[in-house]
Amino acid sequence: MCGIAGYFGTRDLPAAAIEECLRRMGRRGPDAATSRTWTGPSGRRATLLHARLNIIDLDSRANQPFHDGSSWLAYNGELYNYVELQKELEARGEAFRTTSDTEVFLRLLNRDGLDALDKCEGMWAWALYDEAKGALTLCRDRFGEKPLYLYRDDTGVYFGSEPKFLAALLGKRLEPDLDQLSRFLVNGYKSLYKGRQTFFKGVTEVRAGTWLRLDAQGRETERRYWTPAHRPDDAMTYEAAVKGARERLIESVRLRLRADVPLAFCMSGGVDSNSLISIAKNVFNYDVHGFTIANTDARYEEQAIVEEAVRLQKLRHTSIPVNPDRFLPRLRELVRYHDSPVCTINYYAHWLLMESVSAHGYRISVSGTSADELFSGYYDHHLAYLYEVRNEPALHAASRAAWESHIKPIVRNPFLRDPDAFVRDPEFRGHIFMNAAEFAACLQKPWSEPFSEERFTGDLLRNRMMNELFHEATPVVLHEDDLNAMYFSIENRSPFLDRGLFDFANTIPTRHLVRDGRAKAVLRDAMKGIVPEVVLQSRRKVGFNAPIFSFLDMSDPAVMKELFRDSPVFDLLRREKIQALLEKEALPNSESKFLFYFLTTKLFLEEFA
């Protein structure tokens, strides 16, 4: 896990710009920092910068940019199946000078070209320069776990793991994109990755599952090397689904335990994180250390389940209390590091968790990201499931009754308390951009954008899950996870984002996903005998959540003064609308989120406008 940056074009980058960029890369790579520049056959310049966080092969021999022949690789991520791929390459006559996954990746690419990506399991963002051809290739992993930002001008292409690296190489500030900020404020974080805009004008990202090649003349070719697909095996039994999910998740965890430094685990009371923890502990005998955010809010508190799971499995465990101390200045610091608004209050809490992981000496954290998007888990998934089984009367009736008994009592979103919402209107999405018109009325200028989604499949539930994975929920989580971890020089790993596991999960018939009102039925049953029953039987959907007023004391005059002092945010938002919102005695969840959107947008504009 590292930071990368670079430039490809006609400009000669100043040494001071390269030095400043490497300085800004320090948190991503505290163990080594290097740059290298070439002039290609056509006269075009290429610069690669790399800052290293030592995870596999801690020796300096594995530092980057790493070369093999005329190829140089600057790489951020992990190739988890590098051991198997190295053995394959050795059988074909290759000899290695390191024990790093970096060398395996580069040798494989040199030997087999970009088609070799199909056999690679991991997370990555890399830049590969061929000094003989004078060509640069950029690539990002299938799920977009590792970031890779782009900025183009008339001199060429700048790239980097964070926007601040682009700004350093450009030698100028990036300009906030007010359209993207309006999108965030009105439609929320699930709208941010439906297009290619970011929070800065002119800055985009290399798409997940895609490579981008620039030839010696700077001409671009972009190709998707992997396309996600839903291919249900309607003949698959429930028992086969459970067995297949169990085998593939265990294999994913096995690969992601590979490291030359110890791992820590993010832990909640849910089945997602506990599946990974329990596999590591009970299948691979890993000495697990779990880290949990402890809430005082009853809506999010699940300490009893966590403590029971810890006791039963004899885990090492650290509980991090919600801490409001210096909330506003610390949130400002986090926004400054993220180069963006922090998308939810949960990720401030998650940052505190990463702080504790770092304080205990860990360089890797493991999280349960995207189990919901593979196996179902959100409350609207239950309603989409009822739609999909509507033509199976017995199953639909039993599923609807289970929903009435077990799910309806704990759902707060008014749109999702109607079990027939999708049966009546399968196009209904009003629960996703909730209160958008109300929030748009808070803007100084009119702004609106209707909900849209990509069509991956005709199956309503699976299409929603795929959109959440690739365009709505998961990209935001990965962005926040990556930056929160890298602030403390920690690598984050997400075992549910495994190509084999994803492909298998998308062969499971939809009718198997929910049972007796329990989402993630396949995952729960796959983990029987591995995960404690107290976790498997819990129906609550919590995760790493925290309410904003656990951190923000609205009775403190200093807080109110800070919220309403002169700020560029009030060129975008109407001050009186925010004041009216704060005068309410109680805020529903959607308005509480909007209040945080306002706060984090305010800090972003004050730092970057």
C-alpha cells in the first residue's frame, strides 16, 4: 500500500513541484519516497513518483518505481495471489530478486500483457511506463478500491492517489466544483459516483476495472478489462449457494491475511465484520485484534453483541468511545486531508477507530465493506425481494409475513415501511434521494437532478445491489476507508471485494437471498459453526454508525458562532434555512444527514475555495 503520482506530457516539471508532491505523499508512504523522470523517443516527458508503506517484503530492494527490462511500475495496492502467480511464472522460467508482489505484478504484465489482469486478484492503482516505447499505462482494480485521479491540460496528463498530489505537480490550487457540491447537498452521497465529476473542476478518476494507455504522442486509449455481470444459476439449490459462498469467502480471507506486518480488524456486532474475524480466528488461527466504535445512542449501540462475540472467541478487543473533544477543528483537519467533504458522520467516527488501530502499532485494517451489496442487507432490499418473488405465491406470502413481524418494527424510513412499494411501482426510488426538493430550497440558486441508475440486469434486487456496489454506496465507503486509513499510514483490506466471491454471489438465485425476514441468509448460513450464533441471529442493521449530536454540542455558543460565521458556504446555501433547521426540536435522519453535509461542505469551501 502506497501513494503514486506522476505526469506525462510536454512539460518539464520543476524539481520543487516534485519535492512538494513527495512531501504530500508522506502519510501514504512513510518508509520510502522516490521519483524518476524520462524523456521518451518523441520528446514527451514522463515522471513517476512513489511513496512506500512497507507491507510485503519490507526490504528496500522492493522500493518503487520498480523496473524490469524497459518497464517501470509505480504501484499502490496488493496483489493477493502473488504467491501462486510467482510459482506459475517460475515454472515458465522467470527468476525473482525480491519476495514482493510488486515484482510479480510487473513480471506478469511484461510477460503476458494486459490480458494477464484477468488472473490477478487484488486491489490496485498503478502507472507503468515503457521507456523503450515512450508509452504510459494507468490501471485501476475491478471494484475501485484504490484511487487514481486525473487532471488534463494542454501540456499533458497529471495523475495521483489524491487530488493534493495533482495540485502539487501543477503548482496551483484546484478549483472546487460547485455543481458537485450542490449534488452532494441536495441528493446526498449516493449521487456522487453516478458520473465522472469530483469535488474539483477538471479532476476525474480512472474508472474501476479499466486501463488507460497514452502512447508516445500522448494519444489515449481506454479499455474496460472486466465487466461485472449477473448470471443466475436457477438450478442452484440453497445448500449449494451456502457451500459455495463459504468456500469462496474463506479463500478470500486466506489471501488477504498475507502480509509481513500484523493485521487489525474493524468490528461491529454485525455478520459482515464478524464473518471475517471468525474465519481468521477459527479457520486460520489468526490472533485477531478487533476495534469497535462504542455508541451511547440506543439506535446504534450494539456493545452487548460485540462483547459476547469477543468472549466466545477469546479475541483481543479495543473499544473506542465516541469522543466529541475538539470535534470541529478535528473535522476540519480530516476534510483538509480528504480533499473533499467527509460524506457521513460515520466516517469521522471511523477515523477515530483508525487512530486507535495506528496507536496499537498496526499497518493493516480489515473491513466488512460490501457484504450488503453481495448478499443483500439494506431495508429496501427486503422490498425488492418481495417484488422478485411476487409470482411465487407461497414464498411471497411467507416472506411478507416475516417482513411484517421482523423488519417493519425497526424501519424508520417512511417509504420503506410499505412492503408493496416495489410491487406497485418497480421504478420507485423516492427513498434514495429523500427530501431532495426541501434541500434544494436551501441553495442560493436552483439546482436539481433526477435519480438515475445503470441497468446491469432485469432483476430489480440484483440491479439495485450492483448499482450500490459500483455507483452509490461502495465507492463512497472505499473513498473514506482509504483516506481515513492512509491518514495514519494504514492499509485497508476488504475481503468481500473479491472477484471469485463476486462472480459466485451473482450466480445465486435471488429467491435464496432472504429467508424468514433475514437478509444475507446465504452468508449467515455459510458462517454457521464459524461465527457465534448471537451474531448470526441478530436482525439489526447498524454497522459503524454514530449520530451527529454525539459530536456536535448545539447548546455551546462557541459551536453556533463557528457554524454561522462568514463563510463561502453561504454563497452556496441560504443562511436562514440552516438556522431554521437547527431551531427544530428534533431532526429526522435525512435532515440530520443534511446538517452534516452543510457542515462538512462549509469546512471544505473554507479550506479550498
